[in-house]
Amino acid sequence: MKILFASQAIDGHFNPMTGVAMRLKDRGHDVRWYTGPIFAGKLQGLGIEHFPFRRAIEHRADNLNELYPERAKLKGPLAIGFDGEKIFASNISNFFEDIRELNADFPFDVAVADSSMFIHRLVSHLLGKPLVNFVAIPNMESDPMVPPLFFGFKPPRNPVERAVQAAAGFLSDKVILRPASQSYRRQHAVYGQDVPREGRLTDEPYRCSEAIIQTGPESFDYPRRNVNTKVHYVGALLPYRPAASAGTAAEGDDVWPSHPATLLVTQGTVDNLDQNKLIIPALEAVKDMDALVIVATGGRSTEALRARYPQSNVVVRDYVDFAKVLEFTDVFISNGGFGGVQLSLSKGVPLVVSGINEGKSDVNARVEYAGVGINLGTESPKPADIAKAVERVLTEPGWKDRAGKMREQLNAADPAEAAAAVVEGVVKQSAG
């Protein structure tokens, strides 16, 4: 079976798909990948042929503000609307033309497409290919019981909250996402595709796919009135780790100072230019605790942070092997990237989260709703608030207990195996 994976050139979208791709490859399928040039080396290392973007703009975690200097000045809804149009909607036609062209050389049987590419209607309707929607973020399909996206709401508990969320949903659909929706409709109109008016733009990948691979456990999602039987919650789909080399990349991560507790701090891979948002407030909050504090900077200002925080219990590194470090971590302090949250919960580690941009407000609201961590609900938390939250997670056993139950759910089955079965099932169904 010929399988085409397609993803944005963004780590948080590409990496979770690698385990599924390798599982399908190991099962004898011909797996190839359409994504940005930045992942050429990784794909070569995986032994997967790479089809690089030709027409499409390569939006990466490290070049967004360079491509769009005005983006750095935007906050809140304006930033969300801008990203929706420029980063996610603008490339749809380019993605599709690239894929239509490569289909001549690699007539794939099924596509596994990153939900944020929004190519699902064109690939399935115009190329006639079965398509599996891969969702590397929380479930984005609208539902009467689920809060609108981007506001960090939890399910409403009373009429006032329902009214507020209804107004926010209207704002999201008609104002924030309007430029992206208009761009989506214009590009589809060129191909003679009539996009339904009901629902939201983010419903399109769910409507136009044969099946949906949803990362994370169903218990991490909100209750829904309408259950989409095409959605398969497969658990924590984490980046592929070769058994022989897993854990060898990060410097010296096998030897750590001994302390009563271990705290892991990260500000993610996208919004980590300004360390005053989370890393520095977190260090100010916990530097004097009787705890080992491990900070992963992602390669930004590492030496400056080491000089500023010379305490013997503070270890600052460009990168650490998160999967290994989380084996002995007591609290994960994070801005709420969905991949990192899943990895933390797969190890039973409760969280203190603080982040709003790039959809993190919705991830962090789910952390709070599931009771597996404390959501500080801001982009710039105060050290005192971080310290209080960390102390609560360390001293109140309920946080670790609930994170442990989530770990049991996440590790009950093999996520890559479950996702691979979804892809194979779609092809069998289509052939039958």
C-alpha cells in the first residue's frame, strides 16, 4: 500500500506523526512524506522518501516573525486571526497543487494529512483519494457542549457562562477566523468546490476525511453531545524513538544532582524568544526550593541563563531528553504545548501550565478540567503564583493521583499500532 503523509513544517505537527509512519513502514507499506525542506534530514534518517514543498511557503517555528514582521506585535484574538489566515489558510492551494503533481510519480492509495493543512476537501473530492485526518492538537470539531476555540474556556456550568461562550463563539467565527474562512472559500471556489456554510472552518477536516486519528485519550477531551464515529482517540502519539539510540542526544542527561523533588521547566519551541514570559519567572519562583530544577531552553540564551542562575540545584541546558527526565520529574512547568502535555501525562507527571498563544489556552484549560495540573491562565505569570502552584502540586496528592490515572489510560494500548490500524482500515474500506 502506498501511503502519503503530509504535514506542516512545524515540529509539533510533524513529530507526532513519525511514530505512525514508521509503524506503517515496518509493516511493509510504501510510506513517503510531503513537508517542508527543514525535515529532509529527519526523514532521511527514518528511511522515508521526502517530497519537499515546491509552491508552498515553509512556515516553521523559527521563521514566522521573520516572514511576517507584523506578527510579533499582535496579541490575543488579532494574533489568532492573523495566524489563521497567513500560516494555515494561505497555503491550501499551494499544498494541493504540490500533492496533485507528486501523485503522478507516487499514485498513493491513502493520504494521512495534518489537520492544520486544510487540504482534506480538495484531496478527497478532486483526487478521489481516501484521506485520514491527523489531529496533533485537542479535538477541534465544534459541538453544542464544547466551548469555542482559542479562549481557554472549560464547559459552561450555568446560563451566564453559556451566554458568554455563545458570544465568544460568534466573535471567533465571524471576526477572528473570518479572514481565514474567506481565504478558504475563495481557494475552494477556484476548484468548483462549494463549502457548506454550517459549522466552523475547523470542522472541515472532520467532514472531509474517511477517519480521524485524534491524539490524546478521550478523557482529556470535553464531553460531547454529538459523537463523531470517525474519530479515533489513540492515546499519546509521541515522536518516533529508535530503540538503539533513544535518549543519547542530550548532553549528560544520565547524571543529575540528587534532591527531594525534581522540577522540569520549558517554554516550548515556538514562543520561546522572550524568556521573561515563563522561564525566568519560573526560575525566580523555584530557584531557592529544595529541588532539582532542570531548564530546557531550546537553544536560546542558555549561557546567559546559566550565568544568571548559578545555584547548584539549577541545571540549564539547550535540550534534554524529556522522555527520560520525566521518568523522575515531580512537576512539569510548561507553557502548554500539546505534545509536551501528553508526554508528561504519559509519565504520570502533573503540570503547572501558563500559556495562551498558538492554541495553548485550550490545552491548558483541559489540563485544569482533567485535574492533572494547575492552569495559571496567563501569558506572563508572576513568580509568586508559580511558586504557590508548584507547592500545591508537590504537597497535595490528588494532582499526582489524577496524573497517574491518566498515565494508565495513555499506556493501556500502543498508540502507534492503533493509529496504523485506522489507516489500514480506511484503505480496506475504500477497496471494498
